[in-house]
Amino acid sequence: MVLLINYAVSLVSAIVVGAVLGMKLSFDMDSFEGSVLFPTPFVAIGLTALIGYLITLDLVSSIIIGIFASVFSKFTNKIFPGVNNDLN
């Protein structure tokens, strides 16, 4: 039960911080730009599962993972610059 609460806290903090950072709320299938709904929650859940497997999770680490996931999703195009949005 505690693990599910940590997943929920990570997910909610990622969505809230993503919205505060000004990410789009809906995702575009023709764009590689990150949004609040994709890939932010999936990065947060994946990182929470990984950190929960490697070390012990608590509430603070779940919040930090959510913040990191939203910042990572916001700046994905700058971290991995090889993707163009040209459809031609």
C-alpha cells in the first residue's frame, strides 16, 4: 500500500510541476515535444519503480522523482538534440 502511495505522489508531483513549467496539456502525435500527459507520467512511474527497487522509497524521494521527471520531459529536446520536427 505504501508503494502505491509513493507512485501516486510521484505521478501527481510530476503532473503539477509539468503544468507549472508551462508544458502542453495535450500531446501531439506529429511532434516529439514532451507534454504533461506523455511522457512525463511514464518517466515518473518508471523512475519511481527503479529507485524503489534499488533503494528504499519515502515521500520526499517520490516528490523529488516527480520533479526530476517533469524537468527531464520538459528539456528532452535539449538533452537529445537529434530529433527534427520536419514532416517532409
